[in-house]
Amino acid sequence: MGSKVAFITGASRGIGKASAIALAQQGFDVVVTARTLEEGEAYEHGSRDSDVKPMPGSLRATAAEIEKLGRRALPIRLDLLDLASIDAAVERVYAEWGRIDLLVNNGIYQGPGIMSPVDELTQQHLHEIFRGNVFANVHTIQRVLPRMLAQGEGCIINVVSESGMIDPPAAAGKGGWGFAYGASKAALIRMAGVLKVEYADTPLNFFNMEPGLVMTEAMDMRPDREDFINFYGGAPMKVPAAVVAWLATAPQARELNGQTIMAQRHCLKLNLVPEWQPPRRSKS
């Protein structure tokens, strides 16, 4: 067997890009997917209102960094709201590379409604958020699970959010989040434990990875960035990326099968990023 293959959504920037690089450093060939194939492309990503400003990062740039590490990279444009694009991406990987050993469901719906208060939330935005954050992930898992079983090994990591576990500390736009986003993430959190039960007699592993507040490009552009940092501190992207790589490669990760891993705590516990220490949070 050749190198293991990782398939990552939302890998043009942020946690997805950092995870792709961390996995390449661990010997994976990496399929990187997102909407932004080329630098400068603009897509709707406003969290409360529509915004189509280009954001830094692209699949081409992520692929170039993977290849600098001596691993293969396959950049494929994919839109979570278009299930046909998911099917096309998955089938291309099996046709060209023959296998997927690790699926990292990192990409999320990017568009208006995420930060909408309940009285402003439209049915259209609610449906789109669930399409991108829940239905697309279920669809992708269904596409790879049978062949992981046939391979006799495989791992699925869903990147979740504490917004699906707790109430917001403040209103949306002031350090909190909207109902639709938290509800969609709460739904996804249930997946890993269910899969562990359904595939208990197999060697497949399933994890939720909760990254905590991470200083991504998108976070740096938020007008309420300082409110989030005040509430949650913040970590560099290499922290959740290191935890993704550990879950995908460490034999002892099997003991956590089906669980939700809080990335920042796990990283500190195992000293996965020795140079990082969490900042002190304001008590105000």
C-alpha cells in the first residue's frame, strides 16, 4: 500500500489548511477541497449580511505548501451546498488515488444567517446553514464509509463547535453566535458517537474535534474579534491542526473513539505544540 490519503473540506485557509499541512508532515497525501481554488476568488461569506469580499487563501496555495513537504496534493473545488460537487470530488479521488483513509469534515456554510438573532433568521438561511453544516457532512460520510470498510481501516473527524454545546456568552455580534449556527453544530456533534455504536465491530475510528477559538483569517476580519478573544482567549491554527494529526495517527487515539476532543485542552495535555501557551483571559 502507498501513502495514506486524507480528504479535507474547507482547506483553502484556516483550520482546514493548517490540518492539511500537519497531515502532510505526518506522511499523508492530501486532497484539499473548498470553493476557493484560485487566490482572489470571491464568494458570499457574510455571517449576518451578505459579503462577497475576497479572503486570503486558496486551494492552490495550500497544495503548494503540501508539495513543498514532499507529499502529493490534489486541490478540488467543492461547494457544500452542491451535493453533486461532493460526489464528483470523492469519485475523482478514488479514480486517481484509489483510496481515502481519513475524512476531515472541516468546511462550514459561509453566508448570511450564521449571526442572525432569532427574530431576523429567515427560513432560507436556516435551511442553507443546515445544508452546509449537517446534510453535506452526512452525505460525504455516506460516500466514503463503504470503501473505508472495504479497506479495513479509516478515520472520520468532524470539526465541531462549543456553540453546539453551550449558550452564547453574549448576543450575536457582541461575542456570541446565532441560533442556527449553534443548532447545526449541535446536530453534527451527535454523529461520531452514533457511528462508533453502529461500527463497533470494525477498526474504523470516529471523532469530534472542538477547536476552541482559533485565530483564523476569518476571525481576524470579524468586527467583534476582540469580544471573542476576551471571552475565549484564542489559539493559533497549528493547535487544532496538531490534534487532527494526532487523532489520525496515534494508536492511543482509539481509546477516544466516538468522543468529542477539546483541542486546546488536548494539545496542552500532550504538549503537541510546545511553544504555545494559552493567553490569560480578562475577568471583566
